[in-house]
Amino acid sequence: MSALLEVDGVSRLYSSGNLLARRKFAAVDGVSLRLDEGRPEIVTVIGESGSGKTTLARMILNMVPPSAGTIRFRGTDLREVRGTRARLDFMRQVQPIFQNPFEAFNPMKRVDRYLFATARHMAGLTTQAAIEAEADRALRDVGLSLAEVRRRYPHELSGGQLQRVAIARALVSRPALLVADEPVSMIDASLRASIVSLLRGLCVRTGVSIIYITHDLATAYSVSDRIMIMRLGKVVESGPARAVLDDPQHEYSRLLKSSVLSPEVPSNGAAFHA
Amino acid sequence: MTARGMTAPALEVSGLRAYYRTSAFGIRREVRAVDDVDLRVEAGEIYGLAGESSCGKTTLIKTIANAIQPPLEVLAGSVVFNFKDHRVDMHRVGRDELRDIRWKRLSYIMQGSMNVLNPVRRVRHAFVDFAFRHIGKSKAEFLDIVGAHLHRLHLAPDVLEAYPHQLSGGMRQRVTIALATVCRPEFIIADEPTTALDVVVQKGVLAMIHSVQRELGSSVIFVTHDMAVHANLTDRLGIMYGGRLVEEGRTADVFRRPRHPYTAHLIASLPRLGDTAPKEGLTGAPPNLADPPSGCRFHPRCPLASDLCRREVPPMTEVAPGHRTACFHSDRVAPP
Amino acid sequence: MGRVFIDLLRFNRQFASGVVLLSAITLFALLSFFSPYPPNDSYVVPPDMPPSWSHLMGTTSRGQDLFWLLTFALRNTLIFGIVVAAISRLLALVIGLVAGYSGGLVDRALMSINDTFIVIPLFPILVLFYFVMKDHMSWGLLALMMACLGWAYDARLIRSVALSLRTREFTETGIFSGMSMRRILVEEHLPYVLPIVFSTTMNNINWSIGLEVTLSVLGFTDINTPTVGVLIYWANQHTALVAGIWWWIFFPVLLVILTFIGLFLLAVSMNEHIDPRSRLGRSEG
């Protein structure tokens, strides 16, 4: 089976210090990942802050080049994606979803603008009618409609609605891969589950693969096929999601799981031991 | 356990109403952030304040702490602290007295540790700046007290010599907690102290707050939107929605048998590790506090809403011992 | 933008005063189209007459009615100031936005050029320019020259805003929506930069008028076209103050000061409006 995405021993180094003493520190260190073509799945990358998960996401989105290793999307090395046409072509197939929906849209502009722009440039539609029809289709896929969103500014919508609009925009070009960087961490907890199951539904219905980056194990459990736990730039454990989360092998994974608080009052009354 | 009715509550909030009123360019706007809130925090308990975005809990805390700046205005009600030897009405007290209470009787743990620690001075200076005056001993004795306090909280004493940026986020937050508790305050206001922290670090910081509270016997009001933290830390819990308190009771009771439709839905929709059942979120969005719905502010999204709910504001009524809720149909709320 | 303007007019006294002053000045300058005397003719009226009802601002030693002459002078000065401001804003915007957005080598190259222009001493260069151009000197050329010298500082200001906008996520959303750099700069970033541009425009007009007056008074421009500075130059040539013809100096200076104040009030009130903290402070409640 051919590969959709091949991340091969990828590292990203940053240097700090001054002229006399430079230190290199690895935000991402030797990470590998493979997604197959024709087998849509949700791969979750779990890590705390400083684990390198966001840097990994940015490398996959071709926003930042790797310092070592290669990333190939459908056989093409990302380093060779140069020039407007090639980049547009790449972006048509790989789209991001960002953490803060209020930052993902320009507060001074209406949100439908981005949907229309994506339809025009990525889906190659030319007439206003076709563009609006496509925007409406994408919005319906996420449980909204063009009528609700038309001519609205970001501050007129709630965080949950805005994030749905962001997902709709990403879907307009019918990408093969979505990279979602902490898509629900800025959304109220009661709305998180519905957005996360929306992602699951999209994967099943439209066949889009999703790389879901988060620090929240609870949402990861219900939605992922595979899971990758990162710490300080390295992958400490990976495998099928339920298996890893039900019975983590690595010491860090166990620590992570035991630190998660469950929204249930503990029956023995003592949650914290001094 | 506190003997009910024998000691006055540590904090009494009555009929509190605080709005943001702006008048810019000829447009008057009134955001009803806190509307007729009554609550009591008993001595020695951890009271949790929960709610999602734009529910008014941040404003409520600001009002309780008397951190009120225009355009925020307190329109009605009172906030009274019953400290060991005197009673303080927060909005009628003078600036000097406020300064005396701050840090010695009433202290704060805030969300950003960098809001408290001066980035260009060593941590030691923060302790001196904040607490030295209140403890009223000589510098040497003061530093001894601080050292002992840090030791009790399992913090290395050399943390005093560090600059804030040399410490990790979790460590900084622990230092902030040490700072807030060194004067042994009777009341602690904690506003989302662990929200920005990693889950591993969060557990440690919460454990620290728990142990400090048990040791000092302080009363705590703990504000966070994270229901899991409430479930594991707080004794009593108040839920805010649309600027109003909609449910309040012992944490275990509220989780086991919520009596307000919003609380029920909130608890049911939380993702849990190990649970793959599909969850439904609430439709709609939180009310716009500049133009809130009439009557019960939850009625546009409530599955049990009736005409009565649209017309009248449900009062907080006691539905079980120590358990209040503001809902006309609380008896029809299904148990989880 | 229109709503903002009307709101500012109604509620911000500084802005309103500035607008009133500038409207009066502009009106005055527009009167030049109704002047009974062509601007360059001399000895059309009795010279050296003090202000009176028939000659509102008196007459000059060259036999020109000061009032009507001043309308031309002010008009030319204003046009000059606006042209310089317009060209230099355009330059500053293009260079600042592109540098901030592109980063890397493009940014460094543009900023090296920028910094060179910042350190150039303006006045000596303009004087040198005059001596080099002498007979070919024209207002258009001078305006172009000053515009080329006046963009550098503001380009850096715009670049710093553009830099911060580049890292904001909505820029990435724009990129992933397929928007071209030109579209992103004009549609996404420009609205953030425009308020700064507007207030620096006021300052820039003040600066260019001031420089023009300085150069003209010293005789380093085309002294045959009437501008405020040229007027003062001629007044000095005819030793007006010594001869007691104070109105020849007084009225041009008064009008230029009023223009400065008007522009300054506009700039300050726009600045205040842009800064959201001060906006909140001014709202009661």
C-alpha cells in the first residue's frame, strides 16, 4: 500500500546562546510516523508543553523545515514543494486546524470570506453560486449552514461554532490529511466531545485522515485509532490507541495516565495524598 | 467538620449585582456579569466555583476580592468576610484596612504566576515585598519563617535565589502558592491556578494547595472551569451560568445527582478516559450578558423549558439538605 | 471608517477642533480660485498698506494684496505637503508590509536600505539638491525628493506591525485558503496598519510643510511660485520687519501655525482613538 504521509527520522533543532557558547536543543528528535493511502485513520499525538508536538505539526504542514530527516507526502519530499503552484497543490491536500478559533480568523474580517477564498483558490470554483454552494456543503458537514455564518464576524460566534467553521474551511478543498493542533483545548469542556466526534465522523464519512494533537487523554481515548506519546521531542510509546491507553508500558505514559483527573468524585474521599 | 450554625461563614455574599457599564460614542452598554448572587463559604472548606466561558465567575471573584475598576460597577449587594477577630465589608472598608487584610487574612493565587513574580528580581524579593510588612518581625526572623514554610511545602530553599524565568511553569506556580500562604491567611481566593499547567504538573500543584489548606485551616474559593478538578478537590461546589448561580451543594451531591438541567448536561458531556460512548454537547451558545434572555437565562437551550421559565427568574431554592438550585423543574432533571 | 469618523467628530473635542481648523484652512486655500489678482503679478495694488477693510491682510512691498496672495500660497503649500505625504506613505507601506511579511533576506535587504535613509541628514541633502538642480528645480522634483527621504522611519513602524501580524494564526489561515501575498497584505494586514498610517500622515504633512517653509525662507527652492515659505522669503528680502510691514510676516506665520495645530490635533486624537486602553479610559462607567 502506498504511503500518504511518511515522516522519517525527523528532527528539528534550535540553537540558543550567544556567539561564544551556542547550544543546540532538539524540539523534535528522531520522530517517525507513517500513514497509509486509502486507509483513513485518526492518529493522536499526545504530549505536554515542550514535547515537540506543535513543532512536528508545523513540519508536517510544511510551515517549518526539518533540520534532519525527511517528510514525504504522497511520495513527494516536502523540501521540493517550492513555487506557488506546488505549494497550492500541497495545501489543497493537507489542511490545518488551529488551537484558538478566535485567532484563526481575522477579528476585523467576516468569517465567510475565508470559506469563499478557499473555494475559489483551492477548489478552483469560479462562479459565486458555485463557491457559495461549496461553502454551504462544507458547513453542513460540520453541523452549520451558510445562512448562519454569512456575513458574521468572529466575535459574533461562539468558540465552538468558530472552530466548526475552521474545520469546514479546511474541508472545502477535500484534503486527504487534516492536521489539528489542539483543536478543542480552548473550547468549553461540554462542547469538546461533540467537536471531537465530529472529527471522527468526518474521518469515517469522507475518508480524510487526521493527525490530532492534544494533551488531553480523555478526548484522545474516544476518537483515535493510533496514538503516539511524545516527551521532550522523542516518541516514548506508540501503538493502537485503546491498547496503549488501557495499559501503558512506558514509565512516562503511566505517569501521564495516573495524573489525569476524572470528573467523578472519588468514592474513598481522599483524592490527594500529601 | 464545622459545626453548622455555630461559626459564622468565612464569606457571605448577598444579593451581589455587578455590571460592566460603558458609555462610548453615545452608546450605553450594560453587561450583566453578576446578577443577584448569594453564596456562603463556611470556615475551613474548599468551595469550588464552576462555569464555562462568559458565565461571570471571573467577575464574581473580582468583586469578592474588591478588585473593581471602571467600567465594572457594583450596583447592589454586599461581600462580607468574617475573619477571626473582625468582620469586613469589602465594599465599605477603607483603603488602609484593605491593605492590612490583603495577604495577611485574604490572599490570592492567580492563574499566571508571572502576574505576581517580578521577572527581573529574584524570588526572595517577592516574599519580602509582599509579606515582610505583614509578619512584622525582623528581616532575619522573616527569612527563617519563609524558609520553614518552603520546607513544609517541599520546596527547596534555593528557589528563593532564583529568577522566575529559571524555574519551570509548575515550579513558579508552587512558589506563588507559597507566597500566598506564608502569612497564614484565613481566606484564599484561587483563580484558575492550574489551568495553564501540564496535567502532570497540575496534579502536584493541586496536591500542594490541598495540603496547605488542610494545614492552615483556611477557607478557599477555587475558581475553575475544569469539573474534574472540582470533583477531586472541592468540598462544596457552585455552578454559574449567564451571570447567575444556578446550583450549589456538596460536590459529591452535585455530581451524583445534579438538580439543574445545565449542571446535568455539563457533567454528562465531559469526556472521560476509558469511555467511548458518544457524548452530546448542548446546542446554542452561552447568553450574551449585554442582552440576556428574559426569565431563566438557560431557557433557550434547556430541554425542560416552559413558559414559566421564559417569564420569571427561578429563585434559588433548597431541594435537598445543603443543596440549592435555581430551576422550576428541578424535580424532572434525570439522574446521570 | 465613516462611522468612526462621525463618532470621533461628535464625541472627541480635539478631533472636532482639528477638523474645524483644517476645514477653515482648506476653505481659505480654495478661495484662491476666486482671486481677482493673478499670483505672480506685482504692483497691482498700492504697496505697503496696513490691513484695512479693502485689503484684509494689507499689501506687500511688491504691491500685492496679501490676502489673495496668501490663498495661493497656502494652497500650494498644502498641495505640496499632501503630495509628499501621499508618496512617502505609499513607499513606507509597500516596503514596511513586504519586509515584515517576507522576513529573511528580503527583510534584511529592505531594512538595510531603510536604515541608510534614516541616517541621511535631510537638510544638507536638500540644500545640496538645490545647488545641483538650480535651474531645473521644480516643486514636483522637490516633492519627490522629500518623499524619498521621508518614508524610512514610518516604514520601520509599519514593518514591526507586519512582523507581529505575520505570526498570527489568521495569516496562516489566509495562506492555507490560497490567498496570495498581495491579497493578504492588502486585505488582512492593511486594516491593522491604516490607523498608524493615518496619524503618521498628519505628522508627515507637518514635517514636509515645515521643511518646505525652512528651505523657501532660505531661498533654496523655486522662489517664483508663491508658497508660505516663499512669501516669508520675499518679506525678508524686502526687510519687512525693519520697514515696519509686520503683516507680511505675521499672517503667513499665523496661517501656517493654525495648519500645524489643526493637523496636530487630528494626529493626537487619532492616536488616542487607536490605542484601545485610552479608549476604555475615556468611556465613563
